[in-house]
Amino acid sequence: MSKPRDPVAGPNAPEPPFPIRLSGPVIKGFGRGSKDLGIPTANIPADDLSEKHPELTTGVYYGVVALDPKTYHHETSEGSASTAVVLPAVLSIGYNPFYKNTVRSVEIHIMPALTEPSPTAAGQEGHTKFNRLPDFYKTRLNLLILGYIRPEFDYVSLEALVEDIRVDCEVARESLLREAYKCYLVDSGKTSGKVSEDRAWLVSFD
Ligand SMILES: Cc1cc2nc3c(=O)[nH]c(=O)nc-3n(C[C@H](O)[C@H](O)[C@H](O)COP(=O)(O)O)c2cc1C
Ligand SMILES: Nc1ncnc2c1ncn2[C@@H]1O[C@H](COP(=O)(O)OP(=O)(O)O)[C@@H](O)[C@H]1O
Ligand SMILES: [Mg+2]
């Protein structure tokens, strides 16, 4: 048996180099996320990553994302939102050692709002059903990376990879529920200068 993983990752408030801003149009990947794993990941270009963010090592991270509302209409209980909605996310940056990719990719799995029940909580019956939205290829995506979870690994089976990503979703959720992270998701009106600046950048798509 491998040892259980920590339920949260990183310090109680983001520390440098976080938050890190990434942005790009959602592009096609290898089509494995949904088909093989049942975990859709929005891929954004990784070409200028080493030049712009040499500090970003390969690995799994958590953060918050927004999609351009001009092309992605997010349905809320009040109807279709005209401003960008900020959602929690977990992402992988690297070569996917399980698939032995030769180019680096940035792949983001968008999770439901933290106020909704988690589809990836432990002890659910049957197969884990990861969050699925209507497709949004070509839509611009802004991402604030807030913390690091773990390195990328190779796995003995597809099931083992899926189970670790399920735990990543839970770790990301618990990590983002802390006050100094939650403020990036929920604008309480009390947020300080730098957090408000980062939030304003996150939802701007001019
Ligand atoms: C949170 C998260 C963690 C991941 N961790 C790993 C990993 O440790 N090893 C690995 O080979 N792939 C990892 N992946 C990448 C998946 O293998 C990848 O999403 C899948 O190959 C889909 O690729 P595609 O978008 O090109 O279809 C991770 C993905 C996510 C979203
Ligand atoms: N929760 C989600 N997180 C990320 N992408 C999602 C989600 N739900 C649906 N998608 C859609 O699924 C696509 C990714 O699916 P995936 O199987 O990984 O294909 P690809 O290999 O082309 O990246 C995204 O580009 C997006 O349009
Ligand atoms: Mg993908």
C-alpha cells in the first residue's frame, strides 16, 4: 500500500513565485483526456513557457481560471453570465510520463465551484465522474497558478493515474478553500490591492 497523500498542498497563503499568470487560446491535445481517462483537460500553448516562466518546473499545480465570456457562455442559476466566471482548477505542466510525450503541455481540468458538492470526493459509488462542461475550444483562457501539488509520475496502470488525479482534485479543492486562496474565487469586497489586481487581470479579455 502506498501512503495516503496530504489533504492540502503548499503554505496557508500563496508565496512567490505564485501567483503566476498564464493565458492562451484553448487548443487541441491528443484527445486522451476525455476518451482514455474520463478527465477533460483544456490545453493551452506551452511554447514560450521556458522563456517567460523559467521558474515553472514540470508538475501538478492548483489555481483559478476564467474563460472569455465573449465566446463561452457560462450558465448560472441566474441564466447566462456576461462577465467571466472564476472557477477552481487543477493542472499538469509537463511531458505526461505515462504517455511519454516529447513536447511539454499545459493541461487544465476545471472543477465545479467550491460551493457545489465535489464529484471527486472519496467513497462515491462506481466510477468517478469528473467535471464536464460544454466544449470551449479556441476560447481564451486566463489562469492564475496559486500553488504546487506534486511532480508528474509514470504509473503502473491507467486506473492508478486516474485515482491520483482524483486525489489532486480533492487536494486542490481543500487547498483553495483556505481564506488566502478563496479570495481569488470569491470577491468579498474586502480583498487587498494585489489580490484585486490579479482578479481584475483574470477576468479581463480585451
Ligand atoms: C491534475 C492532473 C495531474 C496529472 N498528472 C499526471 C502524471 O502524474 N503523469 C502523467 O503521465 N500524466 C498526468 N496528467 C496528464 C494526463 O495524462 C493528461 O491529462 C492526458 O494525457 C490527456 O492529454 P490530452 O489533453 O493531450 O488529451 C495529469 C493531468 C491532470 C489534469
Ligand atoms: N471541466 C473541464 N475542464 C477542461 N476542459 C473541459 C472540461 N469540460 C469540458 N472540457 C472541454 O474538453 C476539452 C478537453 O478534452 P480532452 O479530452 O483533454 O481533449 P484534448 O486532448 O483536445 O485536450 C477542452 O478543450 C474543453 O473544450
Ligand atoms: Mg486535454
